[in-house]
Amino acid sequence: MVFVEGALPGERAAVRIMTGGKRFDLGRAERLLNHSPGRRTPRCPSFGVCGGCATQHADLATQMAAKEDWLLQNLKRIGSVQPERVLPMITGEEWGYRHRARMSVRRVESKGGVMVGFRERRSTYVTDMHECPVLPERISALIDPLRALIEKLSVRSRMPQVEVAVGDNAAVLVLRHLLPLTEEDHGHLRAFAREKGVHLWLQPGGPESAYPFEPAESALYYELPDFGLRIHFRPTEFTQVNPAMNRILVSSALDLLDPQPGERIADLFCGLGNFSLPIARHGAQVIGFEGSEELVQRARENAAANGLVAQFEVMDLIAPNPASRLATFGRFDKILIDPPRQGAIEIVKSVSAPRIVYVSCDPATLARDAGVLVHTQNYRLVAAGVVNMFPHTAHVESITLFDRGGST
């Protein structure tokens, strides 16, 4: 199998093989012999150089069809499973959706000074970009002002990244700096934050060292209106990149899970409580499990702030045999799993609940885990579908339903 960069399904091309692998080769289209009706002109002038987007040359329908096909191919090829039904594709706005980003910073004399942007494709170089249409417009408009700001700082050669986190109430820029800032630097930063209407945080060390600088009091939150929830987070903590899609994803997951008052439900890899708190709002008894003590504490705070009763526990769900540790909390009627890219293989080997909803950010590890659930654990793969969390990228977010009961 060969994946061809720059070509769309149905197109014929002269291809140059760039890398070879055990499962597939990667090639690049050197010359197109015909054009797909789904091809369009990329909107971003940096497309093709910047590594942030890969598929702006395809219209949204073509992108979504390719993602759905890739999900189903992985389920069949890796897991030897196929869903009883394919869920309708979930999509939304394709521009300005990216509310989280980590942009690199590098000072390059030959390019005129400081550059701020995403890395170039398959390179450590920073893209010489001046706008980004997948970022919110107000953040895209800050790329050139950020370049000018950092050029003024004494640490301009020792500031490797700017992290962006946009909540429903404020936008935060977290500046990572490897040397102490001067008072003059502080003055430039305060003036920038006030003029541009953003919050600036400083990060002298690891993510835990980040703190609000201007204004001194800075808090972020996002809302889940369908459940009347407001969820607070730090800008360095994990939240979904696309908040509009996250709202739909949470509602879709709960529709499949169908939590009922009195049921005991486990939310594995629960993070801030993105799924746990909506489950609790339905009246179910939910316990969220997460490996990060900081996220567990934030989830507990969010439950209290929203007037909900929910339990959160620290647990390493990647280590071998987590099921034995989960068993100490009793039997669960339903389980929601939302793991990182490496999936939840240790969980699915011995999990036991009548219904599982599995939210995945990697079709390959989902397919592997689905194979175990179906062929070893005797679950049915009732439904599967894609969520377009990352338009214009090859990233495939998906949601699946596994059941041990009757027809669903």
C-alpha cells in the first residue's frame, strides 16, 4: 500500500516514493494526470510548506469520505471487525476552529528576525507564516504582532514556543522562555496584552511552571450548553482543540451511552470531566479515572463548581491489569473510554460491562482494541463513525459503541 501526498482518491499521478515501511510506503505526487472533482485551491498561502494542514486541497466532503473510509479500513484490516451500522459523519465549521495550538518560535537573521508559526512538513524549520485560517481570526491576526513583540525581548533567541489556548471567556498565550525576563521585557509584554486584549502567561520551566502574568488573575473555561456546564481549565492542560465539535461529540457519546439515574458508570481517561460531568448531570453515579493528579483535582473542582456529585480517582490505566484495580470500585453498568493515541489495550483485555462507548483519536489502536473486544470479550461492534475534530488534517477522531446485550 502506498499513501500519496498531494493526490486525492480517484486521481492518477506520477509518484516519487519518499519512505518505505512495513505496512505502507509514503509517496509524493510529482505530476497529476487527472483531477478529482473534490479538488480545490487551498485557502492558506502556506499550505504545502506548513506541517499544520495536509488536505486543504480537498473539499470538506472529500476529506470526510476519506476519513470514514480510513476508519472502516482499519477496523476491517487490523481488528477484523465491522460495525453493524455506520454513524452519520459529524462535521462543522472548517475554518477558525483550532482553539488550541503550539507554535514554534525561532530567530532567523536571514528571514528578518523572529519567526512564529508551525513547523514545516517533515522539518524542524519554522514556517514563515503571517496568518493561519484554521486559528480563530483574532489569534491569526496576532502572528505578525507576536513576531514583532518577541523581537523586542532580551530573550528573543531563547523563547522556543508560544502555546495558544482559547476559552469561551478569554484567549491565553503562554510564552515559554529559557532565560529570565527583564523589567523592560515585562513592560513590552504588559503593553501587548492590554493592546491586543489577550491574557499572557509565562512558562519558565515545564507545563506545571506556567503562571498568569498579565492580567495577574486569569482563568479559562469552556461551556457545554446542552448540559448547563462550565468547565474550567489551565491553558497547559488538555482540552479538545475544536470546542464546537467537542460539544457535539459529548452529546453524541451520551446518546450512545444512554446514562440512566442510578446506573454506575466509569469514565476512563476522564481528564477534566468532559464526559463525566454530563453523565452526572443525567443522574448516573459516575466515577472518573485519570492518571494525572492535577487533572483529577481539576475535575473535582469542576464538579463542585457545577453543583454535581461525581467521584474522581487517580489511576494508571496504561499499566498492566488495570481491571483488577477498577474491580475494587465495584461493578459498572456502562463504561466510557477516551484514551490517548496509544489506545486502551490493557483495559479492553479484561473489561466487563454491558455497554461501552469508545472515543478514539487513532483508528489503528481503536481497531486493535475493537478486535479484542469483539473476538475475545464477545462484544458486538454496534456502531462506528467519524467526528471531524481536525479539518484539513489526516487526524481521525471517531466514536464507537460496543454492546453485550440484544439489538440496539
